[in-house]
Amino acid sequence: MKLSQQTWAWSICGLLLLATMLNYMDRQALAVTLPTLKANYNLTESRVGMLEGCFGFSFAFGSILFGWLADRWGPRLLYPFILAGWSLAGVATAAAGQPEWMSGLEGPGDEPGTGVYRWLLICRVALGMCEAGHWPCALLTVRAILTAKDRPLGNGILQSGASIGAISVPIYIELADRAGQSWEFAFWSIGLLGLMWVPAWFLLVGRRELKVARTDAPPIPEAESTPQAWLHLIRRTLVLGIMVGTLVISWQFLRAWLGLFLQDYHGYSKELTRGLMSGYFIAADVGCLLAGFYVTRMTARGWSVDASRKSGYFIFALLTACGALVPFAGNNWPMIVLLFVAAAGILGLHPFYYALAQEISVKRMGVLSGTLAAFGWIVSSLSQIYLGQHIEATKSYQLGLVIVGLVPMLGLLALLTLWPREPRQTVASERIPQEST
């Protein structure tokens, strides 16, 4: 069937949304089942922090590796390879429920649950490394099929898959529980769903190479090896590093700890906790899509793309700051409302970051975006390990929530003060020519 260029491009964005959804379903299955695993396998807060920290370190390594490969190979073949990899890692996680297998990972003097903990650690490392490849492949794809004014919306659609996946997992696991399935079911069944995405990708993409057209160049041409060009590149990289570090710290803390915060710390029931987790990610998804529509709307009114992005980042950073008020809002609906507003703010900041990262370099966008992601995940992983130990020692989430709300302000400050001014002319108004398929 022949598709118009526009229909084909937005269909690809829909497929990217599904990939992000599967990415987060595999990742978030652990967060939803943590209360069960904590009770059954002695999974303490320190161990949870180490699992998330090692996941992040492997994600950092995978970001650089697959970013480099994406620049050289392109996403057409690499993307399905890494998606199959993280799906198989999710399937393997279910083996933690087999005591006869886990006993081989324990020593005579080990604490109870050590075998399960070690297996989960292995699977999370494999999952993190493969999942990291999703982002350079997805960003290169969006960069190749959409123009600058459409990319925030395309990125919003892409990123919204994260919250859709996170929304789906608590509901999916709750239904599985009611059907008499054990906790392992979520891991292997979601992994199998991921493997079904691969043929859909080849069906839609076909034999096309998704390469960025050189006519859609960044504002500072890479061919100009002038001191000014290098200064602009350094300033942009510095700003993006600060932005991604703060975003990953905020988003990943609540993504990983929200279930324990609600069920263990506040004493909510398992059913209510899962419902609120879905609500949290629904709010995040709304914020993510609104961020993309905001830029589209402001540019239609005559604002420059640069001004639209900066003002949008300011608005969503203020929404994120509501997270710092959560520890002081009690244990009822005001706390939940603040969590939901913060969710919309945190995920809403991501499309702005992605749009800026997509313009830092045409030739090396994969490796540069991967390196930036690696930096963000290293910072986040160190914070996860530290905060896990802090929560276990103090039985308090206050410090983590204050950090969640306020740290993105550093990214806003960097964007407003250090990001180079954009030239008046825009060179990214043309869509990249493609054949219809």
C-alpha cells in the first residue's frame, strides 16, 4: 500500500511510540512488583538502589556504544536488534522465580534472597544496556523524517510511549494477579510482546536507510572549524549535559521508587498503589504531549522555535517544582495532586531536551546524544545508590522528593544563560524527501 510522505512519517512516529512503550513496560515491571519481591526475597532498599544504579551504569555504557553504532549503521537494522535484546532480557528476568536455579547463585554464608538479587542484577544490566540503544535510534529516526517545527511534537509522541507503558504495567499486573498469575508472568509476557514489534518495523520501514539529509543542517555548520563554531558546540553540549543530568535524576527516582513510597511508606493498599501509579504516568503522558503541542502552537502564532522551546521549558520546570512540596503535603489527595503535577512537568521537559539534542550535530548526533545520555545515567545511578542507602537508614523519602522537584531548575538556568542565540533564518523548514511506501 502506498503512503503519502506525511502519513508515512507520522506512522513511523506511532511505531516509535510503541517501542518506547515496550521499553518502559519491561523496565517498569520491576518497580511495580518491588513490594512483592521485597517481601519474598529480602530485597532491601539498599539492594533496590544498587539494582537501579547498575541498571543506570549499563544504560550509560549502552548509550555510548549504540550511539556510535547508530551513527555508522543507521537505525534500520540496529533498532530491531537492540529491541529484541531488551525483550529477551525481560523474559530472562522471570527465571528469578525458580528457586532451584537461584540456589546456584548463593554461597553458604549469603543472606536469604541473595541468589534472586544477583540474577536480577544480571538481568537489569543486560536490560539497561540494550534499552539504551532505543534512544539514539529513535532520535535519529525522528531527526530524519520531521522538520524542526514538527520535531517537538514527534518527540512528544515518542516520549509519551514511556508513560503509556508505565500506565499499562500496573493495570496489566493487577489483572494478571486476579487471574491467578504469579509475578513472573509480567516479565516473560511483556518480553514476548516486544519480539512482535520487530516484523512491524521491517514492514513499515522496508529497505530504506533512515539518514539525515544534509540540507537540514544545524545552525552552526560543522564544516566551519572556526573558534566560534567550536565555542557554540561546547556551550550547547554543556547545557545539554546539565539538562539531561537533572532530568534523568528527577524522572528515574520516582519511576523506580513510587510503588514503595506509596505502599511501604504511606501504607496504601496494593490495589490503590497500582492505580495511583497508573494515574501518575497518565499525568506524565499528558504533560509530554502538551509540551509538543505548545511549541507547535507558539510557532504558529509567530514565535521563533527557540523562544517557544525556552518558554516551554520554563513552564514545565515550574510544574516539576511541585514535587519538592510532596513531603510536606500530608498523606492524602493534596500529596497525590502534587505528584501528578510534578509528573506532567518532568516528562514534559523531555521533548524540549530531545529537540535541542537533535540539532547539536548532524554527522555525530548518535554518539553525542548517547554520550550525553550516559552522563545523565551515571549521575542518576550514583544518586539512586546513595538515596537507596539514605532511605533505608532514615525511612524517609523527603530528600529524594525535594531533589526531584528542584534539580531541573539547574537545567533551566543553563538553557537561559548559556545556550547560544539562534540565527534569524531557519534552515530546518523542509521535510526530508523520501519515497512513499
